[in-house]
Amino acid sequence: MTDDLSLFALSETRDFGRLVAQALGTRLSDHAEDEFDDGEHATRPLINVRDKDVYVIQSMYDAPAMSVNDKLCRLVFFCGALRDAAAARVTAVLPYLSYQRKDRKTKPRDPVTTRYLAGMIESVDVDRVLAMDVHNLAAFQNAFRVRTDHLEARPLLINHVLQAAQGQDLVVISPDEGGVKRAHRFAKTLRAHTTRSVAVAFVEKVREANRVSGGSLIGEVEGRTAIIVDDLISTGTTIRRATEACARGGADAIYAAATHGVFVGNAPSILGTDLLNGLFVTNTIPPFRLNGTSVRNRLTVCDASNRIARAIAAIHSGGSVAALNAIESPD
């Protein structure tokens, strides 16, 4: 299957890319990322990609060694180089997609950055974009004019949640009203794999002038294990507010599960509450900001590389990525 497939992983995504390659039964193709003294850089493949089906993995998170903007530029430049080298098809594989939360105008003259990012990627004739658990699926799909595939980490996280719950009744918590559909999908998958009761609740969240308030819990959590579900954890404030609401409601245990662990700012101290029994994230972003903190000891990092590999295999063979998001046995 991989004879006419080339797989690249850029920048700090190479370790993750090697895991994807291993799951596919292949290896990463060689490429060069050259740095110049004036701050510019150049990227290029070191193999012949003519008439190849090419996949470029780049997780666009900010890190000390390389900014998110550097990673975006490298992705665009590299995909352009592949197209100029006569690749048959180029797919951008984005385990974590940057700028996805600025997908609409919330005040006059606001930028719609998600759409601008899509335009940059499309400008080098990328054929397809695969991303995992974007913040707003409709905005993601509408921003791009090329084909998009959306992969969920839910089946992967479910396995770890079930182990932590140890046969207790569950309640899936959305930390705001906007994530209620995500919580219902998570609960539906849980019900397919446990005989215990699984309820759904959400926490009120009000954002005004860049200030967040609220915290009222809508739903019953007493005597249950609460699972707070979100697409990402940034500063940890939203998770902390939901954790405190669940504790006030009488939850027996409280866990948080999110695909992307960004953990910026004061996240280590904000999430350091003893009310939170554990955290589950995937390795779309390495949790380097939690190293040496108490939160790191309660964090479980779930490997998403196999799901990414399965999605690439489906695209390459003409299969269905959507089928991977259907209710299935946990990975």
C-alpha cells in the first residue's frame, strides 16, 4: 500500500511522525529544513516525489524552539515545494491546527484568522487537509475550499476513561454550552461500551469583554464519576471552573479529557487542584509545559498516532475517514 506513498513530518512533529510511519508499516521520507542567519528558512524533500501521494504532518503548536508562525510557514513552503516537484497529491496532516479559535468576528473589524490560514495553505495547491478535533467543525469545513477530513480522538480517550471509572456510574460534562454536542457524542460512545448509567450535564459559561464568568452546573452529578470533555485545554481556567462545579454538585470523582493539551500561562497551578483526580490528553502536543509539576503526575498522554495512520491509510486507499469516527471499539 505504501509503495506510492511518501510521508514527511516537519520540525518538532518528527517524533510523532515516526510513530505514524511505524503504524503504517513505512518510514518517514527524508527532507531538509535549512536555517539562515537572517531568520529565514527553506524546506525541501530529499527524495523524488514525482507522481507520489504525499502526506505532510505538522502539528502547529507554539514551543520555545519554534513559534506557531514558523511552523505555518514551513508547512506552506514545504507543500509548495512538493507541488513544484510534481507530487501527484499533497495532503496536509495537522494533528493540532493553529488559529482555529479565531473563526468568526466577535467585535467590529475583527479578523477571521481561520479563513486566512486556510487561504495560505490553499495558495500552494494542497489537495486535502486532515485535522484532529478542531474547535469548530463547521468553521473548519467552511474556511477551506479544498477537501477536508476531520478525525476525532474520542474512541481513543474512551478506553482510558473506562479504566479510570472502574465500573462507576458516569456523567459527561461539557464545560460550556457550546460543547454540549461533543459531550453527547462522548456519552453515546461510553454507553456502547459500558452497562453503567451515563448522563450528560454542562456548566454555564459567560464571556463578556474578555472576562469569563458563570459556573452554574446544569444537570445531576451527585454520586457519579464526572468526565469533563473538551477539544483542548489552554490556560486550564475552563476546566478548573467545571471541576469546582462538579465538586459542589457532589461528584464522587472528577476527570478531564481533551484532545489537545496546550497548557499555557498559569495552567500548571490552575489545574493543580486536588479536586481533579486525573487528566487525559493526546500527544498531538507534547505536554512539555507541565514537566516538573504536580499536574504531570496526574496526566495520562494517549497516543494518537495510530488514529492518524489509519486516517492516512483510508485516504490513500479511497476509504472512509468518517467511519473511523463512528462508534467502534476503543483504540
